[in-house]
Amino acid sequence: MRRAATLLMMALCAGSAHASGTIACVSDDGASVELTLASLPVLSVAGATIAAGEGGWTTLEDGDGQPVVVGQAARHGDLVVVDFTDPNIERIVAELRLLSATEEHDQVTAGTLRIAGQGAHALTCVGP
């Protein structure tokens, strides 16, 4: 029930497809990712928050969690790839891989989140 409520809340906050907005993802084991995307011709992550287990990471200066930066981000058709590094860009902290499928009015997005030294999580997402 809690997971369904979380997904519903994320869906209400999500932006439209192919525009700036938010992609929000959750896993069955409690991990979550929220990406705020800028509206540019290339994938541009304007902000991100990651939570898993007892850990939290963020690109936001005023956000809760350990600081991370976007080391690289790309969109290849329906695939979104984002790697987060420590602020000195010396090591990858988390890898996010999302795949979307659209048919008429239906769109689904799912993926994986790997956090170095902690584990991997299967994600279900809402958003552009």
C-alpha cells in the first residue's frame, strides 16, 4: 500500500514527456531516485536525490545526503544513463540505467540503480 501511494504521489508531481520535469523511481526494497531534468536538446540533469538503505546522496547544495555530481549523462533513444561521482570526480558512487517504452498513450519506465559498495536495485519509475 505504501509503495502504491508513493508511486501515485510521484506521478502527480511528474512533468510531461519530452520536456523538462522529474523522473521519480522506487524499488521494492526502499531505494529511490528523483531526477530533475532541464529542457535542452541533450540530457541535462538539473538535480538528483538518491536514497538506499541508510544512505542518501544528492546533487543539490541544500539537499539532505552526501554530495555527488553528475559525472556523465546521456539519452540514447529510450535509454537514459546517468553516472554519479564524488565531488572530486575520483570514483563512481552510483549508476542509474532507465529504459522507457511508449505505445499510444501508455508509457512505462523501469531500470536499475547500482550503488558502489552497497548493492543494486530494480526500479519502477514515473515521469518523462
